[in-house]
Amino acid sequence: MASLQVVETCIKFRAQIESIRTLSGEEIKNSTPIPIMRDEVNYLLKMKTDTSFLASSKLSDWFRFSSKADPFLVTPAAPYVSHKGASKYLSSLMID
């Protein structure tokens, strides 16, 4: 599931929980968002580091990845260059 879909799903889930709490007559005093937990970790916070491995992976030979938290992969990717039209620099990076 894409990062944006995860966030959207969490927002919808929280809205459903708030609706249930409201319908049950529960008074909502705290406006702190409900954490979405997975393996005892707030997953929305964990998402910040889920893609950090990409900057040091083999994929970084072809795409630019941020070394900072970038769960939405906002850092622009390097343009794809086919093997035929590859520059001397890109040719040296190609995996045989």
C-alpha cells in the first residue's frame, strides 16, 4: 500500500472511531489523534523511516533518494536513461 493510502486509511479509521464514540454518548475531551499502532509502535511515526534504506540500496544507482525522512518519496528521481543512450557516467553504474 502506498504511503498516501496508509495516511488516508488512518484518517478514515479515526473518523469512524470518533463517530462511534459520539454515537455512544462518550464525551470527547481530548483532541489528540488516536495512534495507529502496529507491533506496539505508532505506524504513522514509523513511516518516516520506512524508506530510509533506499538511499543506500542498489536502487540509488538509478534514482535519487533522500537520506532524510521521505516516506512519500518526494525527492525527485533521476531521469531514466536507456543503455543505448547512457552517458559515460551512467554506463559505469550499470549492473552486468
